[in-house]
Amino acid sequence: MTAKRILIVEDEKPIRDLVAFGLRRAGYEVSEAEDCRSARARLVDQRPDLMLVDWMLPDMSGLELTRSLKRDKETEDIPVIMLTARAEEQDKVGGLEGGADDYVTKPFSPRELLARIQAVMRRASPAGGEDVLEFEGLRLDDSSHRVTVGEAEVALGPTEYRLLHFFMTHAERVFGRGQLLDRVWGGNTYVEERTVDVHIRRLRKALEPYALDRLIQTVRGSGYRFSAREG
């Protein structure tokens, strides 16, 4: 099996070297960049399976880099984990809303970082099931990893894709945030329940141009439901 490729974008060389060493020991292929400009150059050379991006970089913030990646068709589906010393909830939410798939606060242990990477990669590659799912004109083709409405392709990040896949295979049922974390993120991940709301908002925003955001309903006091029925 080909080793998964990870791009580390971190300006502090001691941290970059330590992370790279741990990842290579774990069997990953690693490339490194000290700023956003060099990260862009690495992306042209070789597409990574996941990126670790430091929040504070010398030429632009890691959050700005992540946002730009998620706006670009060529890079929007690359999972991003942000590395930062910012531990406040508003910073975590800001990072997730900016497009990051997870958020690791410094200092972190190598074991925790590896666990986060493995969890995000699992979410980026949903387990198989029915190849094609259709609901109210929304079509999810799991074999090609595409979501379409008519001829239009819906741009989704890996977590939103997995969330939509779960909803489409469990329509009309209500799931609490904790249940969604267990079923979509996986029971061994270190993710707060607030993260669910962030990804629900992202999924709704992606479906909004097709008037299909209505399918994801908030059930007050209970959680979320995927349904074409009102209320």
C-alpha cells in the first residue's frame, strides 16, 4: 500500500522536525514548508493526502491559507488540521469555520497528533455502502466521491461529505450531536460537540444554492434530522 502523504506547514523548524520525525516513524511520507508561499509550491509538486497547518505563519496566517485552499477546486477536498497555541473556544470555532477539519492545540503529544490524523483520514475516506444514493434530486455517488444536483456538482469538504452520506443513509431519523460524533467522526476522536454545529452549517451552506439546505432540519432539544417533510 502506498504511504499517505502529509504536508507540514510550520515556520518553527524544531517543531517541524519533531512532527516530521514522528510521522515518518509512523509510516507516512512527509514534505515540509516554512510558510504559505512554499506550501503552495509543494502543492504544485505533489498533492498531499492531508495538511498540518500552523495558525501563525510569517507571510499570511494559516487560517487564511486554509480558507484559500477550501475555495480552490483543486485543493478543497484536502483535509487540514490546524496547529496552534490558541486554546480559546472562539479560536477553535473560527478555525473550523475557516475550513479546517480538526484543530490541535500546542503543546500536543505525538500520540494525540497521530490519533487526530488517523481520525481525519478515516473521515475523508467513508466506509463503503451503497454506491449511489438519491434524495429529492440530490445524488451522492460514493464510487466517484461526487455529489450532484442535476448537472451541477456540489463542492463538499471530506467531513461534510461523510456527514451527508450518513444523513442520506439514515433519512427521517433524529440524531443528537453525541450520536453524530460517534457515527460520523468515530468514537475514538477528540472532537467537541460544538464541532457538529460548525459542519452542519457548512453542509447547509453548500446545499443552499440548490434550495436543499431545508433537508437538514434542527430538532429543538434533540439534534438534527435529514428529511423532506416539514417540521
